[in-house]
Amino acid sequence: MQDPAVRGRKGRTGAMTDLAADTGRLRKDRLTIGLVSLAHLMSHFYQLSLAPLFPLLHDAFSVSYLELGSVSTSFYLTSGVCQAFAGIVVDRYGPRPLLLAGIAAMAASIGLAGLAPSFWMLYPLAVIAGIGNSVFHPADFSLLSSQVSKGRLGRAYSVHAFCGTVGFALAPVVVGGLGAIAGWRVALVSAGVAGLVVVALLLRYYRLLAAVSERPATAAAGGGAISYARLITTPAIMMAFLYFLLTAAAGTGFQTFSTASLVEFYGISPQTAATALTAYLAGSCLGILAGGQLADRTGRHARVAVIGLLACAALILLVATGRLPFLASVVVVAIAGFAQGVTAPSRDILVKAATPPGATGKVFGFVYSGLDAGSTSAPLLFGAFLDGHAINAIFLVIALLYALSTVSVLSVNRGRRSVQSQ
């Protein structure tokens, strides 16, 4: 019979070993989430780096704002088309080299734009930046899904989404501020250098980001590799794409046209009306962070997403009645933004759960291209409503789009159960 003192020492040793392992796992999770989210922040930062400098570029190159806008269109069109296929490359060659290449391409393009002697040179640079931007969602989600502990995956997705929003917020302040102080060339070159610093940081921790190998995606019946066309046309993946398209159209409609709509609704100044958009975005950011905590504490991710989307739709519908005082509308849209933000981490977990092993890059690359599709089509629809002074219709359609997206969530959830039963 073993001495109790010996058993006690072994127990304490085992507990200390487990504690050390848990501490090491937590540190690795935090570092992985931080590095991948920083890369995501930079991608969003670069997406808005040119826009704050349009007035300066307009004067420097003597071009119209339509021509300047076409540079941004070149970027988003390239990114949207390439993102649907970037996941194939991510799954084949791994997310780490693609993530580094994406940041390097965007940093170099923005930095070189600051040295461009002629306006036409901005077009090829925008295309290169768009190609670089296309890899982030498939590469980021492949890294997070394979590297972060399952119990922290919801928080990982929420921090990732939150940092993307922070990147959008920083670009006008940093690039626009530098442009006003030191000129547009210094602003763009400085932004490019900042990206190269992030590349150096990722290289420093390159080995830590080594993704866990996943077994190849296999067909349910035959065991052979699932073709890309067959993979993305499965009902769950198509409905996930539709979800992103619908919510992107609704979000773009609100972000682009809510200020102008509220000006007509209440007869207030654009500056005052813009506080509603600020409240919506702030609520969304807080909701994303809260949603990450919630996603890690529940397995009912479909229920979280459906309730959040329906709550957001109901609140936007309340604004559409036009019966609320303006200040009440600001509070209501802030809560609506929070409700919508809460759904993001649970949504991403549902998509991951519906993804066959080895196909994370392909699936996330494809479904997230729905964001570009929705963002591209929405301005035409809502712009027509605004031209026709159909202000109520704008908010009604936004609410309808959020409500319809719940159907796609439930379909993705059924696909998740199908994958897990295989």
C-alpha cells in the first residue's frame, strides 16, 4: 500500500503540472488572438486609408471625386472576387504565409501610393491591396479555429471582429490627421511603414502561429475529397453566404443612409443626425464583446443569433414608425446595434461547426464574400428609396433584412448538426 505522504506529493505535482499546462495554454491563446486580431485591425485600417485623404488627392492630382471613388471600387471589387477563392489557397498552403503576404501587400501598396507621381498608378496599387485584403477572413478564421482552445473560441471571434471595427475607426483619425499636418504623402507612407512593423511582429511569433493540421474534407458517403464547387453549394454553406449578404445589406443601408434619412425625418442637422449612427456602431462594438463571453458560456448559438437579430429588427422597425422623438431613436438604435453585435461570435461558431474538417479557409472565404456582395448591392436599393423620400421604407427594409437573416441562421444550424453526426 502506497504511503499517503507519497500519494500527496504526487497529487500536488500533478496539480502543479496541470496548472502550468493551463497557464501555458492561456498564454498561447491570448497571444494568438492578439496577433491575428492585430492583423485584422490593420486590414480594416488600410481599407479606409485613402478615403480621408480624398480632398487632398483631389487637389494634388486635379481629378474628380468620381475618379477617386473608382479607386476604392477597384479595391473592393478585387477583394470581393478574390476572397471567395482565397480560402482554397489558405487550405492548401496554410494560413500563416497567406496572412503575412496579405499584410505585406496592403502595407506596400498603401506606402507606395504615397510616392505615386501620377493618379493612374493608384489603380494597380488598389488592385494589389485588394488581393492582399482577400486573404484575411479565411486565414484569420483558420488560425483562430485551429489554434485557440474551444472554450475561448467565442471570445476569440469577438475580439477579432471588435479589432476590425477599431481599424475602421482609427483610419480617419490617424491618416486624416497626419494628412492635415504633414501632407497626404507622409500620411500614406507612414501607414505603410506601420504595416511592415506588424509584419515583423508576426514573423517574430511565426512558429507560435503554426496551425494544427486538419484532416482533409471528405465526402459523407464516399470518403473522397469534397470538390470546392460541391462544398460551397451545400445548403448550410449557401445559407451562411446568404446570411452575410442580408446582414451586410442591412448594415450598409443603415451606415450609409441613416444620417440622411434622419435629417429628413426630424428636420435636424447632419451633425446631430450622425449621433444615431455613432450610437449604433458603439452599441455594436459592445455587443460583439458581450457576445463573445456569451458564446463561450452556451451551446445554443442558433438561439442567441436568432434572438439578437429579431430584437434588432424589432427595434429598427420601431424607428421606422417615425413616432419616436429623436433622442429616443438614438437610444433605440444603440440597443439595436448591441443586439446585432451580440450575434456575431455565435454566428461564426455556427459556420465553423457546419464546416467539414480541412475546409475552414474555403468556407470562411466564400461565406464572408457575402459581405462584399451585400455591401455592393445595398446602396442602389436604399439610394433609390432616399431619392423618392421613402424614409420609412429605408428602415422597414433594414428591419426586414435582419429578420430574414434568421432563416439562414436556422439553416446553418441544421447543417452544423449534419456535419457533427458524420
